[in-house]
Amino acid sequence: MRFLFLGMALIVLNSCGAGVRGELGKACMASGRSAANPALCSCVQRTANLNLSGRDQKLAATFFEDPQRAQDTRQSDNAGDEAFWLRYRAFTDTAQRQCR
């Protein structure tokens, strides 16, 4: 079993596919995390494509390089940030189930 942190969410991953594309897939591969590999990062990207807009994906991808940004977004009182965080949590929950 492998673990990958996406912002503030821990995703348990094994493998699911190949060929990494998209904002989150590329950020996942570039993260330097031991669990990151093409199959895992592709699965995360596919899940993002089904659950997040392109704009949401760009923001979520920044969490790989700047975990504090994830924390700041999660704790924000801004209505837009709060709405994003609900979508992001739904995405991470789905990715955790799908990318095992």
C-alpha cells in the first residue's frame, strides 16, 4: 500500500493506469514523493478530470509545492475558498477509493 499527500488529504494509492497528463498528474509526478509514479499520478488526474474544473485543478496542483497554501485555503473564511475546499475534499475522497 502506498500513500500520497494531496494538500491536507492523505490518499492511499496502489496503481491504476499509465501516461501522466494534466495539472494534478504533472504536479504529482514532480512532487518527489516516494508513492508518486505514472500509474498513481494518472489515476489521480483522471479522478480530478471527473471532479474538478480546470481552475480547481490548477489550484490543487499548487498544494504539492506549497502545502501551506492548502492549509490557508482550508482555513479561509472566503466563500469561494470554502466552496472550492468542499469540491477538493470530494475529489480526494473519490481518488482515495478509485486509485487503490
